[in-house]
Amino acid sequence: MRLVNGSDRCSGRVEILHDGQWGTVCDDEWDIRDAQVVCRVLDCGTALTAKSGGFFGQGHGDIWMDDVNCVGNETSLEHCQHPSFGENNCGHGEDAGVICSGSLEARLVNGKDECSGRVEVQHGEMWRTVCDTDWTLSKAQSVCELLECGQAVNALVNASFGQGSGSGVAATDLCFKNMTTLQQCSIKGFSPGTCGHEHDAGITCAGALQKPQISLSPGPEVNWGEKVEITCTIVTEHSGGTFVLKRTQDSFKMERFSEHEAATFGFTAQFDHKGSYFCEYQKKLANQIIYYPQGNVAELSVTVKLEKPRISLTSPHAMVIYSPDRISVNQGNGFSISCSTYSTYAGGVFYLKMSSTNTSEVQSAFGHMLYVANFDIPAVEYKHQGDYTCVYGVNVSSRSFCSVPSNSLKVTVVGTMVKFTNRFGGAIKHADAEERTNGAFDGRDRKTQSNQYAERSTPGNKSADAVLDNSVERIPEDLAGRIKKDQEDIMSILKSKKIAFKAVDISQNPQDRDLMRKIAGNPAALPPQICKGDVYCGLYKSPIHRNSTMAEEGIAAGGVMDVNTALPEVLKTALIHDGLARGIREAAKALDKRQAHLCVLAANCDEPMYVKLVEALCAEHQINLIKVDDNKKLGEWVGLCKIDREGKPRKVVGCSCVVVKLILAHGYETAYEKGRVNKKMDYGKESQAKDVIEEYFKAKK
């Protein structure tokens, strides 16, 4: 396609090439929509006029098209509706033509960049300067838009960018009103200028303006009540402007002036803050405001995130723990299920869901940050058998939210277990009970006594030693001789194992005798006694020492050290090495994070719910637990007191619970958490007290 006989390439008679021959178009039905397609195809801007009647002279040759009917958005004249090529009833006196706006050429000369300089426009083949008479910012804007340089910042006069050459044009309102009038003047011609080049006009444009960028922290999903920060940034030479934060859904608007290229808007997330946000930037000049393009949209959603709760079970009775999520309990016994979770939302409740009944029990959660609820079942029946899960629920701003369920805890109820005791206080299981539990009970009773010595005996010895009277412990008639023989055997074993010990005659010491009987769990017991693997010739079994020097130190210091004496020494050592977590809440956190291997709990703690939680966490993570009778004594041991001039404790502050944290070499903490390093029983420096504690817990297992 081409335009012939016009004033420039964007005006003239329309001719098309078909079958290798140029031909004209008949003006029947020819209108501005048809002309628009021609101007677009020839890259000549917009159609100004659709000419008919051979306005640009008559052509010759074939008339290829007639009755052309375009919509206006076609990409070629051939795509418009028309009869077949060459089919017409016209003569060349009806040849069609068009006048297009054309592609106005303008340039900025001698500026610091492509968007500043002396204004020059092209008409025909000539470049012409523009007179600064009546040169205004709005007229400068028409040139900035034409050059895609954003908004006009300054309209400069008096040849600010140097003097040009050749003829000039006048900055008339007719031509420089806007970009369209400029294009029209490029066809019709500019009015000649009457000024010298010392009055050449110039402009400074803002340039191709960048969109402001938006970022959310945190985001795009945030918790209700959480602090949200939305930051708008801009890349511009015009710093010192105003950032505007808006939302597409409504009239939400926040403004902030910034001397720099960024501004941050902060607020506390509420549910009505959900929406699509975008940034705007404005730069105010002396006589105008530069508006930058609207930025991209960022989505913000507000929700309530609740962590997955934890579930655990404790019982004062015998249980078989196959795994942390599979436990067997005896019918008629009681147990307590603890639900716990970390949350920033107070006032929640725990739902304990039972698969056997397809129902839920509800308890209010207590605590701060760490929330707990306990569900007690005092007497277990078969209906309590099944899978248990915990769900934490809260109400926030009149809306209800629930966490995902905890891991499932499977509870199996078995028949009551019958026990008899031998003369050493050990437990003997009844055969029927073994059959009813299908061999599930493994003898582990964390809160009752078990007897390793009795378990290692042969069936014959068991039958000889056991007294099948479950009401009274009977003492054989030859007790004195048996005791002496047992003592000699035990002392021989202790010597061969190089175990330091001290023979104590407790027959004349009622206090020691009563304590030994309490430990053995037998009010009629006389030495020797075996309880949980420990041999009580007098009061306590001495630990195995790793060298003779330490053994001598232990004996020199008074011989055997008991647990009550060893425990404060271990705690003081851990305190010196910053290895303690004090207080029942801090202790619970350390236990939950598996940062501990020893927990000491005061028996007179007045927070029963937290006591149950600590016991459950120790059982779940197999952390050693020991109880002391008084919280102030524990507070003194862990340094919660003032010492007077005589070295005696004053103003003792009670401590409900304390945890001795794991002490690992630098760099091993992460490896331990990932299971690549075994838990190490490390209570600080080597000492007799440390060995006593370790032996004490080994014997309990």
C-alpha cells in the first residue's frame, strides 16, 4: 500500500499492489474508519480526513477495490469487507485518498540527556527551532509527551541550551496545545517565527518515570494483631516527594513525605486491613506537581495462625509405653492427658477429641505464651480406649479459629495386673495378667518399684524366695544367717568391682534405718536390701569411681555420698557454668525443646497444672526427673538467695522447678538436635556428686 501525490508520505491517493500491479481504490462507502486502517498500516498516526472524488488526482490502471467497509481496527485494508478484487463500477474520478496525522519528528538538542535541550521540530526535510514567545509549561508538556519523556519540569527561554540555526516557528496555541495539534501542524505547517535564535525555546522533562515498588513485611499473609510494614520505593532524580499508599477496594489512603527514595507505612493488622495495596509518588515543584505512574499491586491477607498442639499422658500407676504416641494402661487406674501449645493469643480453649466416643471435652487453657490444659480420667474403663488428639481454639475479633489436630495418642486399656512381692521387695507378675496383656507389660514402672535382682533369678529361686502372701512380708527364721551370708557375698562383689563402700551399723541408728526402709519400700526390711538395682548394705550404694584418687577423696570426705547430698553439688556446678533454667515456665520451655537431661521439681509447688506438664514432658522426652520436698531449699541450691558475711544464706527465694541443660562442645549443638550426636550425661566437672546422680538414675531404669 502507498499514498501518492500528497504533501508528504502520510497523505495522498490510496493505491494497493495486487497481482504485481498497482491500482486505486474507489470512494464508494469510503469513510474515516477506512482511512484509519490505511494510516495505521503506513505508521502515519491517526486519520485526519478521508478524501474522495480524486482529491489527490486521478490514477491509472486497475481499480482494485470498491465498496470498502472497515470497522477501523483491521490490520490490513484487504481484511475489510469488500467485493472481489477488480470488481467495481467506478472510474478514476472516484479515487479515494487520506490525510493522516503523520509521525511528527521532534528533538531536544544540547541537553544533558534525551529528555532535555533546545526544542526543534521537523516540517518536510527541515529542522526548525521554536520561538520562546508565549512559551509555557503546558506547551512544553506537548513536546515531552511526544518524546515519551514524562512530565515537563521547566519551560526555558533565551536559548538556555544554545542558539540553533535556520528558520524558526512560532509557539502558537494552535500547534502546541497538545500532542495531537503538534501532529496536525506537521502536516499543515507551522506559523513562521519572528524571533532570533537568542530566543530559542528549551525544555526539561522529568524523563521516563518509574513506577514505585511495594514490599510487605511480613507478608503476604500476616497474623491478626501483628505489626505490618509496607514499604514504597522509587528510582528517581526527584527525591524529596510524597509517597501515597492506597487500596484498590476502597478509599483507604496513607501519605508520607520522604527526603529519600523510600517510605514505610506501619499498622497493626486487623481483619479489615485485608486487600490489594499499591503505591503512588508525587513530586511538587514550584508551579506544578509531577505524578508518577501507579505502582503494581500487592495482596495482603490477615488470618490467625495457630501452631500444632502437643499431647502427652501421665499416670501415677504402671503403664507400658511402646512409643510417645502409643501407651497401654490398666483398667481402673487413672491418668491425665495434657494439651499444650505456644501461642500469642490468650483466652483460648483446648478440645480433647476421643475417637472411641466421637466426642470432645473442653478445658480452658492457662499460661502465658505457653498454654496448657489437663484432662483427668480418674478410673479408666474400656470405653476410654482409643485415639486422642488435642485442638487449640481461640476467638479473635468475634471470629473463631482452630489449630490443626495434634499427633494422635493411642491408649489401650488392659485388664488389672496382679502383683506379689518377694522378700527383697521385688515385683512378681501373675501369669494370668501376663496373658491378658498379650505380653505387653514389660516391667517398666516409672512410679512404682521394680526389682532387677528378682528378675535375674531363676524360676527355682523365685519359687523359693517368693512369699505368696499379698498382705504381710514374712521374715524367714534363719534371717540372721542369711543376712550375714548375703553381706559377705555383696562385699566381695563390691571389692572385685573396685566400688568404694562403707559398712555402717544401722541397728543403733534409727534415723538411718528408717530411711533405708523408706527407700526399700518395706517397713520390715533389714540389710542387705536390693531396691531398683541398688544394694543397701547400710544406707546407699557407693558409685564406681574412675580413678583411685577420686575414690579416696570420697572416702576421706566421709565415705558414701547420698543423692540428697549430691544433688545440690551438681546444681551449684551447673549454676557456675550457666547451665540452669530456673522457674517452672522456663524449665517447661527447656524440656519441650529437649535442651535438658535433668529436671528437679519442688514437691510443694502450688501450680499443679504446670507440675503435670513438667512430668509429662520428662516422660515424653525420657528426661531424668527428681523431686525435692521444699522449693526454698531448691532456691538456695540454685543461687536464689543472698549470702551474709558468715556465708549463710539469707532471703531465700523459692524455686518451683530447675532444669540442668545439656552441656555439649561448641559446634555439637546442631548435630545433637539432628540426632547425629548421642545425648551425653554431662553435669559439669567430674565429681563424686555427679557419679552419684548418674548411678541413681541408671538404677531407676
